[in-house]
Amino acid sequence: EAGVAQSPRYKIIEKRQSVAFWCNPISGHATLYWYQQILGQGPKLLIQFQNNGVVDDSQLPKDRFSAERLKGVDSTLKIQPAKLEDSAVYLCASSLVLANYNEQFFGPGTRLTVL
Amino acid sequence: AQKITQTQPGMFVQEKEAVTLDCTYDTSDQSYGLFWYKQPSSGEMIFLIYQGSYDEQNATEGRYSLNFQKARKSANLVISASQLGDSAMYFCAMRYNQGGKLIFGQGTELSVKP
């Protein structure tokens, strides 16, 4: 079974530029998550999708971050415009069902550096 | 509010010895799940072990076991017979509200010495 795919793996941009990340979850997984992991910290949820609907986006900075999951499969996360503090690893995860016991499978992440 | 606390920023252990990584949590929910993930320098989060709040037995997965003390709200990870490849960041996490987000602790960096 293929794992969660993310691209690009690395991205360097200047502040005020735009950037987009892509995620393809494990086939059949209805729930998709985007996490932000700043260096030295644990991941923090940005947004959670159930199929193509948003379940939780309470910690998404909506003035600059947006995300979509068209057709309930792939997802893109966009930052526009980027700030220095957006430098982080962006992790995508997916799980089969919406339940406490259900493991989340993580992708390799996209490491973003904003100069 | 839900919270995970890992009080050990860094730990050292000798190869082949056992090590315990501490994790305490705070929640008012009765139903929740506790997870441990390993994050090597490559960055990927690797699932290690899961404990449900209603599970009476401590979870075990190979060399990993979870010492679950519900009354104390602790979920410590025990790694037996440490290996050099165990050197990594370890995160404790909690999931509640029937499948909501994972709440992560700050992590513990484990270094295994030969």
C-alpha cells in the first residue's frame, strides 16, 4: 500500500511570495490533515478535512493560508503572502475513519524556508 | 483544555539498555487515544504505539511498551534493548472528540550511545 505523498519536499521563497503544497493521501482514507511543525516543536494542526468538507480549521491563519480538497482525494495548501514565521515543515496526514483509535499516517513533509 | 506535556527535552541511553520517555496529558474527555510517534532526522512521523483510554492492558508493540496510568494521566513510552537506530525525536500525542486532531507534546530527543 502506497503511503501519503507530498510535494515538493523542499521549498525556499522570499517573504511576500506565494507557495503551494500538494498532498495525496492513502487510497480510501476519508480524513486528511495538514500540520505545521516549527523547528523544535511538535506538529500543530492547521486544517482537517472529512472527504471534501472542512472539519476543523480553527488554527488556520485564514488571512494568508488556504486549503482545499477537491473530489475528496488530493489536497493543496497555499500560503499567500508568506512571512518569515511561516518557515516550518508542513506535514500531511490521513486516516481511514474518524475515530480516536484510528492511526494517522504521515507523509514525508515539505520543508519551507522563507527568506 | 487538552494538553500534552513532555518534560524531557533530551535523553541519553546506552545501547542495549531500556529507556523511559515521560508523557503526561490533560483532558476532561472520557474517551481518548494516546499515541507515540518517532521522528528521525529525515522528518517523517512514524507511528509506534497506541493506547485507548478504556484499554485495561498496557499496549505493547515489539520493543515498545506504553506504561498507562490513567489516574495520574501519564502515558510513558518504554523502549527495551535500545538500538543505535532508535536515536530520534519522540512525540507523545492525544486524540479525542472521536477522531479529531492530534495534540502533540514538545518532543523528547533520544540519543543512543554505542
